Amino acid sequence: MVKNEYRFPFFVVFTLQLLIFVNASSNVPTDWYYGRTRDFVNARSLGLAGISTLISSPSGMFINPALLGLIKKPSFELSANLTWTSEKRTKQLFDQFENTIGEISVADNMFTTVKPSPFAIAYPFPTFGGSRVVIGIGYTSIIDYYYYFYKELRDDYYQKIGDYEFKTIGQMQSINFGTGVNLSELLNVGAGLYYSWGNHKSTQKMDSFKIKTLNFNFGTVTNFNERLKIGFDFQNRWQMQWDTVSSPITIYYWNNSFGLGVSYNFPGEIPTIALTEFRYIFWQKQNRFESGSNCLNLRVGIEHTMLNEVRLRYGFGVIPSIIKLMPPTVLISMGIGFDVEPLRFDIGGNIQRRTLNKENFYWSIDEEKIYQTFGDIAISVSTSF
């Protein structure tokens, strides 16, 4: 029971907290509301800025199943990655004459997730004429819905009157089946089918939903000579049956993507491979997802093989958002690879940074500038037998 003389202040504070809660109830960047897509297949790919359509390994089937055709022995690969995000939100600070004198931080958060994936196995079968068919199966996490926000609530005198916490969890996972065919030394082709499922849960039940989908991909890898290699892939994905918890309706949306990659091997005392990849994402507009737009990603990577057989990698990328009005991010990556027979180890990481404002969030927020720094760290272990 609240005494009479405290009822009005108590009501004011409670109302203030409620208003802030409603205003911040789903304050997620618009593109991350739909999930953060994993855009690399293993640690080597991650160290090369996410280039995937030419990275030969069992996990390559997740992007370009034609890469299976390059595998000559039974192989498997296991990876794990840590995704991290640092987010700082600020407001403008004014003096008594209403002149801007700087920014003040009102929320500063750091959150991480760990996912033991992907895992892939490839097994080749020799066929007539010296060609071979390679069958692959794998599991991977493809979309991460994890997001965390915490903020202390303060009055005009900067006295703490409460706090607010918002959290979403969930991921979209996939089981892939792929086939790659080595037609000749010059050409490999492949196709894959994958079933995906997942869920998204938040502290606001209306934002929770379940997803399931069946998609396919195909691709080619062409060796013009022992130095030049070109890869192409097509992804049909994210056609989702979206069942919300608060309202059991079904919504569909999807996007297709085309990837074109080129690699060139420079011989010498320190052999070097230069790679680049262009990926065009075509957004199919439908229902509530009218905010999507087509975009073109560009990635460049370099891999040096040192005298001790250690492989050093680094890369750069420009990654636009598939959501309109969202700023692009610049990606910088580094990685290393080495062998401890019979195993091959690869470690990679990248970092991205962008500055957002209140218009870049799915619902209205109080903060004026949001600085996000995020990235991934991955380790992969593979072998052939």
C-alpha cells in the first residue's frame, strides 16, 4: 500500500518508466530485426573477408556445392565461431544557451554468442572417364537473432529511477545435402538442397516467431589454368513460413543471391592467392517486408603461404544492408592457417563498424547516435583420410 502523500510521485515515476518501456520495447536495428546472417563458411573464409564461392572444403557446399567436386578424398570439417557486438548509444549535450557541446553516453552494451557450426562431411565416388561424384552433408547456423540492450533510466537531475533490459534470442539452423561433380580438370558443377528451421524469442512476446523453409543452391567452378579459377553460385533462400506467437499467421518473403568469385595464384618464393567476390542480393518484396532493397557486396582477400607452410590471410569488404536507409559497413579481416598432421587448423576473424541514428531502428528510440562495432572469430579443424 502506497501512502497518500507518495501516490502522485509514485504514479509519475511509474508512468515515466512505462512510457520509456513502450518506446524502447523493440529497439533493434531494422536489419537485425530480421536476423544477422552468417556470411562465411569456415575460418579460412572468414579470414578472407567472407569470400565463400571459391573456398574449397566440405563446408563450401553451404554456398557453392560445385566445390565438392574438387575434393578427392573422404573429408570432414568442424568449425565454431564467436559473434560479438559492442554498442554505444548517445545523446546530444547542450549548454544553458542551447549550444551543442558534445555527446553523452546513455547506454553502453557488449554481448556475445557462441555457435559450434558448421559441420560437414564429403565423400567422393569415382565414375567413368576419370570423373567423380562427391556427396556432402552438413549442418550450420545461418541466422542469429541474439540482441541485448540494457539502459539505466534517469530523471532530469540524472538520478536513477529504474532500469530497462531488452533481449532477443534464437537462431535459424540448416541441414544441407549437396552433390558436386568433377566433369573434367576444367569444370566442376554442383547442386544442393537444404531444410532450415529456427525461432526468435524476445522479452516482448509479440516479437516472437517460428520459421521453417526448404531451399536450394547450385554453382560451378572453372579452372581456366593452374593459376586462374572462377566460381559462380546461386542461392534461393529465406522463403519462410513465419508463424508469430501472438498472432498465428503465415507470411512469406525471400531473397535470391548470385555470387561470382575469381582467384589468381601468383607463384614465387612466397606463393600468394588473390581472391575477390561479388554478390548481388535480389530482394523479393511481399507483405510487410517492403523495406528490402537489392544490394551488391564486394569482398577482396589475400592469402600468403610462408616458407614454414603457415598461411597468412587478410581481407576487406564493403557490405551494404538489404534494408533501405541502413548504412553500409566496412569489413576488415585477418586469419592464419597451419597443419598438424593429419589435421588442418584455420583461425579467422573480422571486425565491422557503423554509425546509426534513430531512423535506423524498427521502432522509435530516444537515443540520437548509436555506434556499433561487431564481428566474428572462428576456428576450423579439417582432415582427409
